[in-house]
Amino acid sequence: MATLHHHAFCPHSRFVRLVLGEFDVAPELVEVRPWERRQEFLMLNPAGDTPVLAADGALHPDSDAEGAAPAGAAPLVLSGAAVINEYVDELLGARHPDRRLLPGGIAERAEARRLTAWFNEKFFAEVTTYLCTEKIYKRFMATELGGGPPDMNGVRAARANVRYHLRYIGFLLRDAPFLAGARLTSADLAAAAHLSCVDYLGDVPWSEDEAAAAWYGRIKSRPSFRTLLQDLVPGMAPATTYARLNV
Amino acid sequence: MATLHHHAFCPHSRFVRLVLGEFDVAPELVEVRPWERRQEFLMLNPAGDTPVLAADGALHPDSDAEGAAPAGAAPLVLSGAAVINEYVDELLGARHPDRRLLPGGIAERAEARRLTAWFNEKFFAEVTTYLCTEKIYKRFMATELGGGPPDMNGVRAARANVRYHLRYIGFLLRDAPFLAGARLTSADLAAAAHLSCVDYLGDVPWSEDEAAAAWYGRIKSRPSFRTLLQDLVPGMAPATTYARLNV
């Protein structure tokens, strides 16, 4: 069985859970607090951040068509959302072509990758890293590791930035039902993973873009989303609409 | 013919020039100053950063085996170092399997991608973005866009960080001649692209890691590196060893 070293409110970990969920893979989840920089986790990923996937079972690179890894084979350790996404799509997308998260055409694949990176890198740098760090992670960090009350300047900047990302999502949806075109791709999952963290905190101004809100309602109603919506920040309830489906 | 919208000291642009150079593609170069946020460039890439490749000629997705695009076909616009790298490797790597920059095995490809991202994202965030912005870009930025003398705190942090990255390169080279194994991959090109910017400024402490220095000497002696080493920052000479081959 595969193991995902993750944090419940790390948006990149959420993205990987969605990617795996679309292929009906439910990994064993091991919680990591990346800010603690534990030696055993740094041995898995010297970059020190989540997610890290120990690919075993159906995700092992030498697994057979029934999804069994060779007896005694060590799992393959994979780090980083983009690397894991490409790997899973190559391995499981080849077995289930109807579920591929990166399209078959080379130009369409490039567009899906561009938008996946848009959310995993740009949206992260402008929105999620502020909100998750300031409003969630800092509650659990020791003071000497940077814990404490949120820096409201970062929170305010993120709340301003999320509005233009929401408009960009609305713009992308003018011509197609999904962000990169006619079919679900990893771009939709990346965007929804990041937005789900922000939505938990009640910081997505959904009323400002109807198309984006309707698209998110569709994505979060997918079975792959179910376990994400059950995760809670101890001591902090989600916004009221967070886990409501088809809003 | 393909066009690369780049900046001569944007490390991600340098990486793409190396990737293209390994396939003997010399794009037309158009200089962009991303900090000016010009409308015509934002139309090509709403993220606003370099590199952007207008893929035409042999790089057009519908080009034939002789490298000609269909008559009248518009170039395909691709943004971002990782997206362009995957695209070029899929398109030209399929035509020249001996030059592939992402290896054929799924596990080896994941490792090459991990290390490519290590340099394009982590090294960038910890080293190149400080040094290129503070010591190069700011010389050419208008004051109202952030120009002025370098912030030496950023420069000092980058100079400290580059040392541990150099040790990591030395560590990777203990078991293999290239960063991701027995063959050249995009990981070597990404690392060398970023280091080349830092080396221009004289900020790589090469004497601290002999293996890393020898590896860099080999990479910068490749023909794909030639045009990079000719680029100059107006009014700022490179460090003496910058363009010396096989040091």
C-alpha cells in the first residue's frame, strides 16, 4: 500500500490526495509537520516539505496490471506535487486512459501543466502560503519555530490576491467547463485543492464570480474530495459552506 | 523559427536556452524586462514572467520530421521553464532519443524532475532570485518599480545559501557523473543555468567543493552553453573565471 506523508492543510498534499483519489487510490496518510524539520522526514525529502509519496502496491513502478508490487521490492519515494502528479498520470493514466489528468495532445498537456503550476506555485505564493501559515500552521508551531498570532499584513495581502485569481478562474471558464478545456485535468484539482484551504477559513469571496463558484461546487462534489472535507483544524471550525456539496 | 522571450540573466530563461541548445535549436531571442509588466507580454503570459516560448518551425506541435511547421499555422505559446522543458523533451526527445533530457524509465524520470525543480524552485528562492534581483535587475529598474542599490541582507543570505547547495551537488556526484545519474538530464542544465548567473557575479565558492567545480566545468564546456557565456550585464564585467572553459 502506498503511504502519503502529508499535512491535512498543506494545499500541495491535498492536490496529491485528489490526484490519487481520481484513480481510486487511498494511500495510508502519515501526518508531517514540515516546520519541525525532523531528521527522518528530511531523509525522505531533503527539501523538507510535503507531500512525499512512498509509492508501493499499485503505485510501485514495477507493479503488475493487478496492482501488486513485486515481492520484497522497496517503495519508490517521490517528493513534490508536480513530480508525483506526472508519475501517477504516467503510471495509472496508462492503465486508465479515460481518467488521465494530463490530456493526450502535446499542446493540451502543456496548457494543463501551465495551469497546474499556476495554482501550485503562483496561487500558493500569493494566497495559500500566507493563509495556511498565518492562520493554521502558526497555531501549532512552537514559539521558537515561528508560532504565534497571525501576521495580519500577510492575511490581508492574501485576501486581496484571491480575488484576482477567482476572476482568472471565471475567465478560463467562459469557453470551457473545466479550467484547461473540455475535460477534468490536474489544473482543476490543483486549483480546487488550494481553494479548499482558503474556503475552510472562509476567505474565498465566492459571490464575486458565479462561474468560479459553480465550478468549485462541481469539483468538491467529486468522490475524490470526500476525505479532504472531513479533515478539521483542531479548535477551529470550518466556514459554514465548506463541506456543503453542490453549492 | 521559434522565438524565446527571455532575459539574459533570468536563470529560468538560461535553462530553456540550454534545453533548446542540446537539441541544436537556436531560437530568436527577444529581451523582456519582466518588472515593466508590459501589456503585450502579459497577453502572452498572464503570470508575467520569463521565459515564454513561441513554438514555431521544428518546435511547432504539428511540425513534420524535417522540422517544418504547417503553412500558416500560428506558433504555440508556452510559458514557464518546467512546461517548456517537458514539451521540448516530448517533441524533440521523441525524434532524438539519444539526447533525451528526461530519462526513459519512470522512476529515473521522476528523479530528474525532482532535481530540476530543486534548482528551478528551491535554489531560485534561496539564491538566484536574491542575487539576480539585487545585483542585476535593480540596476535597470526605474526607481518607482523598485530599482536602486542592492539590499545587502538578501545578498548575504544568498551567499550563505549557495554553499549548502554546492555541497548537495557534491553529494549527488559521489555516485554518478551527472546529478540524476549516469546521463545528462535537465537537472544538470537547471543547476548549471542558475549557477551561471551566480558565477557571473563571482559568488560561487567553487573551492569548497571540487566535485561540483569539475562537474560545472564539464557542463559549461558543452556547445549549448556557448551563447550564454557571451551575454554581458552592461557596465558590469563578469568574474574572471566566468567564461573560462574546463576550469
